[in-house]
Amino acid sequence: MVVLYFAIMTGVGIYYRKSGSDVDGFVLGGRNLGPWLSAFSYGTTYFSAVIFVGYAGQFGWRFGMSAVWIGLTNALIGSFLAWMVLGRRTRIMTRHLNSTTIPDFLEARFGSGALKIAASLIIFIFMIPYSASLFNGLSRIFAMAFNIDYTYCVIAMVVLTGVYVVVGGFMATAMNNIIQGVIMFFGVLAVVFSVLNGQGGFSAALASLAKKSGVLTSVLGPDPASLLGVIILTSMGAWGLPQMVHKYYAIKSEKHILSGAVISTVFALVIGGGAYLLGAFGPLFDNPSLHAANGSVIFDRVVPYMLSSMPDFLIGVVVILVMSASMSTLSSLVIISSSTLTLDFIKGLFVKDMSEKSKISTMRFFLAFFIVVSGGLALVQYTSSITFIAQLMGIAWGAMSGSFLGPFFYGLFWKGATKASVWACFVFSVGLTVSNMFLKFIASPINAGAIAIMSGFVIVPLVSAFTEKLDSKRIESIFSCYGENNGASIPGKAETA
């Protein structure tokens, strides 16, 4: 099953190699994605091994049945509401500004090349720990299924993911996302059914969980405040992540927005809801192998242990499921990071006259580089003090979404946002998440990330009220796209670039 899966992914990459002959095709698929491709690309990027292995295991164990709220809000807020609020305006304005990445958008919208450089560095730096967490979760599933050493799992994933992404670019990734999404959708349903069936069905499993601890079956669980932090991080965080926002850039038509919203929401309900429902019954599988020497639970082992007793065929399904979730997310991350580094950093700062061929070659080089570095960090992280997948994701999502959500949201909706307010979001979000990583003044990196994400909604209007406004004629020209959508040029864009 694994060999067949890799053969299909690689074949798709080779088939779509010609679609990546120019930058627009390699990064955005020619901005020509229909609702199914767009929605599945969004959903498979959203949910990865971090959800199945890290978050489902940790938060299911900690919050019990209330963890299902995370999956439900991911669907309603992180998918449906995100598409309905951001989808149309993102598609129109990014075409009007001719931007292909978030840093490119920030430069064109706020008239600052320095903002683009800073944003590209934030993306490149914080994408790496996030992608390392994907290797971590996937490798734990491989170790459970095949008893293969963690190091060899990481090396195999570096090679195999790199092949189809580097060769095929965005379209190969999007088409593989459809295949991976179907596997994830039906795989989650099969796994949840199998686990619950092994416990005597849903009602019997729920009764057993209540006997273990009644609070684990309550509506808000044992720690509502921490639960809220996870909900904010995983639901609102998706609004400001470059790899998620990127999906709106590539939509073929405005009429596909509602369809994409509905499809991605149904997908998220099954995947997110199913994953957290599975994790909620983790305490029923308590075992000495899940505990460290000091007695603490090693949360990343919970879900692999729950699944280890399933029939061989279903273990194969689990491996393919988690592989699909991880590779789909990883491929989106590396495309965003390499295109950002090439188009927004190197071209913007060092080599301004890059040919189309040079841009593609450079992006392919950085795709490979990013994957290798992420895999290396995954190996280092495996023996470090950052032992849980959720910690890595909390830091990465908090820094990136905290930096970009406020500026991107107000940049689409409000003419009064200023350049200084964007810098303030960058400094606050990166400063908070990084300093907290070392000083731990906020006990949970999840809660620190949630604070960083929501801060932009306050920082942008507050700082904008006291800082220099942008040129009014230029702003009016930018916002005219919502009324006319005629693709007119933006005064001053060439000069700032």
C-alpha cells in the first residue's frame, strides 16, 4: 500500500512538470483552480500529522470529549467563516495588485519593500519548525506500523516528498491533495469506527470514559480556558497562515467561493471532528509505555498506541492516512517558503533582474533545501527538550499568523491601516512567541500563540490611529478593485518594488 501510494504521488508530480514552466504556474497553478481543487488543497493543508498524532493525542487526553469542540470550530471558523470573509476580497485584490505571496501583498498594499523582506524572513524561519513537526508525527506512525528507526523514516520522507513537489510544483501538489483528501476522509471514518467498535461502540466507550473520570465527558471538560486557547490557535490561526491564505489567490472564479467554503467545511468536520473524537478516548488505552520515567504522559505516543492493535489492513490505512495528511501540508509549506524566499527576498533584495527560468530553478533549489533542513530539525527535535509536536506548531502558528492576520485582514477591508501598524504586529507576535519559548512567562506555547494571533485585531487600528497615513490616492486606487475589478495598475507599485 505504501509503495503504491508513493508511486501515485510521484507519477502525478512527473505528469504536471510542464505546468511549472513559469512562476504563475509553479506557485499558483495559473490562478485557475476550481472549487474542489481549492477546497481540498485548503483542507489537506489545514490538517496534518500534527492534528492526528500530536493534537488529538494531547488534547483528547487532557480535555476528553470537549476536545471535539476544537474540530467543530476548525470547521465553522477556520474553514467556512474564513472562506466567506477572506476568499472573495483576497482573490480580487491580489489579482489587482499582481501579488503571488503574502509578503508581495504587504509590499504592494502598504508601499514598503522592507515589509516584504521582513515578512519573507518570518515565513522562512517559522515554517521550518512547523514542517519538522510533520516529520515527527509521520515518523512515529511509521515506527508503530513497521518498527522502523525514526531516522530512516525522516530520511525517506525527505526524499519522497521532495520528488513530486520539486518536479511538479503547485499543480502536482493540488492534484495530489485531491487524492490525499479522499484517503483522509474515508480513512478517518474507518479508523474511528474501528477504535470505537473495539470498545463496544460509542455508548460503551463513553460510559467507560465517564468511569475513568466524569469530567472527561462534560461539555467544556476539565480546563475550559486552555481549551479556548487551542480553539483560537487552530481556528483563527488559519486566517493568517501564508499556506492557507495562498489558496484564495489561486481560485478561478468568485462563484467558486461558496462551493469551496461548503466543501472545505464538510471535509474539516469529518477530519477535525473525527481526529479529536478519536483522541478523546485515549485515556481508555492508558499503558506504561505511554509514560516517561517521571510518570508524565508522552502525548505523541497516545494515538499510535491506540491504533497499534488494529488489523494489518487498517494499520496500512492509518499509515497512508497520516502520510497523506503530512505530505499534503508539507508540500504546501515548502512551496510557500521557497517562493517567498525567491520572489520576495532574493529577487527583492539581491537579484532584481531574474529571468523566469532562473526564478523556477531557484525555487526548486530552495524547495529541496527547505525539506532537508526541516528533516534535520525533526531529527534534532526528537532528542531535545521540545518533546511534543503541539509545542512546535504553537510557536510557528503564533509567530506567523500573529504577524500577518491583522495586517492582511485590515489590508483587505480598511483603508486606514498604516505601514507602522504592520511593523508593530511583526515585532509583537515574533517577540512574544520567541521570548516565551525561552522565558516561559506564559506556561503554554499554545496560549502564547493564541494571544499573538488575536493581538493584530487590536494592534493595527490602535497603532494606525497615531501613525502616518498612506497616500490617499494610491489607497483609493487599490480599493477601486472591489467596485470595478478591472486590474488597473496601482500608482507607486513599480517604485516601491
